[in-house]
Amino acid sequence: MAKPSALQIRNILAAVIMAVALVWNLVVGGPWWVSAIVAVACLLSSFSAYLNRPSARN
């Protein structure tokens, strides 16, 4: 298995933090639009980590 790049680690960390923020916003009953924005940001960060995997560069 290839070593993940710094950009990939940053994207995974951002996705995890946004997932925690999404759960927290849902638990406290935050606005739906904040949940939608955080969910989309989490998906984009996860997709970016997938696209920046070392095996995709070949």
C-alpha cells in the first residue's frame, strides 16, 4: 500500500472534522442549510482525497 500524500491526509482530516461538525449540528438542532453545506463540503473533501491517491497519478 502506498504512503498517502500530505494533501490526501489533509483532505481526510478535513472530512473527519466536517463529519463531526455535521453530527454536532444535527444533534443540537442547527439550521438545515448549515447541515447541507457541511455535508457537501465533507463529500467534496472525501472525493478530493480519493482523487489525490498515489495510484491515481500514474
